[in-house]
Amino acid sequence: MSAATVNMATGARDAAGAGAGMWTASAYKLLVLEALLLEGQDGRTTLSAAQAARATAMIEASDNKAGYSLFLDAGGKVGMSAAARRFEMSHTAPGRGDPTFTTTSARDCVVLLENLVRGGPLNADSRSFALDLMRRVDADQRWGVGVIADPGTTFANKNGWLAVDDTNGPGQTDGGRWIVNSLGIVTVHGQQILMAILTQHQPSLQAGIDLVEALARAMPPTLARDS
């Protein structure tokens, strides 16, 4: 397990669990999106219409075909590694073949969320594009850290989940157990909270979801409180 959270109103931070080595599953798609947006800024271009459509499918529906296509557009493993370095994600490394086996930490995942709520390295247009997609994630993928959001507020999230069998090669096997991860930007007691919770070796998807949501609810009370 790896968990990290930041209160953007107070600056309070907390982290627990593993500092590296957590598989991302589909959460890698947020890094791909930010890498592409940053690449576009560097070249003073925007995503093509086709790329924007694939980005929508990749984030809102977690479409795997769209995600892998954009992973290649972003430069594959080399491009993801370069983006991680620019974002100062020191514990993130692409999977050997399948990007769902990218390894990371919750602290690094919070960096991706911070990129979307403060200036630099992504500009305002890039931040707005990514956040709009994350706020429209399909209803059946709205589980996870959003469970702690204030009633009536809109939250942004990108989750990742994958049953890991024993056919993926050395170091990427887990007997069918699950990776279950949740990254999100939520409002708690009127304050903006960034949170990433990563789990693996879960007996089922639902067990993983239950654990992620229990961990989200157990966040330190100093991180979000009534003003």
C-alpha cells in the first residue's frame, strides 16, 4: 500500500506505506496525458482532433486501446521516463513492456495531481483540458478517493485496476490478485485535497475498492478540517 495526500489550502502533507514499486494499472494514463500536453506546449501545438478524442476515451472510459495509442504518441517508455523526470517523479519507471506495469509511489502520483491545480509545468489550457476529462469519468469508475468529497461537490479522479495473472513475465505476476488504485482531487470541508492511494495483491476488485475507500476515510484529521 502507498498513500499520500496534500491540502492545497494549508499546505499540509502526509504519506504512508511504500515509497516506490507500486504498479499503476490504468492510472498510468494520467501521466501519458500530461506528457502529451507538455509536449504540445513545448512545440506550441495542441492535441490533434484524433488525439483529443482518444484522450477523452482514455480518461473518461479508461479505454485501453486509446491509452496505448497515446502512450506510443508520447514516445513510449522513453517519453514517459522523460516526462517523469521533468515532473520530478523520482520513483516512477515505465513497465518493461506493458505500461500498466509502470511502477510509482503515491507521492509521485500526487505530483501529477498538483500539476493540474497550480501553475507550471502545465499551462492553464492544459490543466483545464485534463481536469474536465477527470470530472467526467464514467459513473462506474467514480469509486475511490471521491468517497470523502463534500456532498454536492464535483471531484476529479483517475482510477486504475487490473487482475494480475502469471503470464506477464518475471516480476509482473501475482496469481490473479488485483491492483486497485485511486487518484483524485476532492473538496473536503471546503478545502481542496489531493489524494493518491495505491494497493496491490487484493483478492478481488471489490475488496480493493473497499480498502482504498477505507484508507481515504482514515486520512489524518489535520489535513482537512472545518475553518
